[in-house]
Amino acid sequence: MTPSETELMLKGYGLTTAEFFYHMPDYTHVLNSYIWQEYDLAPDHPKLFEFVEFWQKEIDGPLHSVRFSHRKLIGAGEWQNQVGEFTLH
């Protein structure tokens, strides 16, 4: 079973956004870009590097450069489990 986004964030994952610049296969002097987002662990970024390896093996357009940022959206100390129900009217 795949963990939810909230479970990943509580385990320390953050949102990694990467912009890949690559050469077009038929027009090698033309650069194009591709945006990729995934929940990943900093500072090692295993999912990002896994995707880069996939790109190098499977995609025809050779990479020129990769630019990325990482942001933790929630920390374990920021999350509180609340149990209760309030009835209005």
C-alpha cells in the first residue's frame, strides 16, 4: 500500500521540484525543459537521482542541466492529532 502524502511528510519527506533542460533529439542545438515533482528525502534525494538515471537510460534527449528545489511542507512537531466532534445548531 502506498503511503499518503501526509504520512510521507510526517516521515520527513518534502516536495522536490526539478526542472530538466535537455537537448531535443532531432535538433541538438535546441534546449527544451521538463518539470518534475515528487516527495523526496533531503539531502540525498534518492527519487530525484533515480529519475535522472532513468532519463539517461531511456530518454533520447541528452540532459543539459538540472535545477531543483526542496521544501518541507510539514514537520512532525507541527502536526497534532485531534479527536472530537462539535455540533452546531
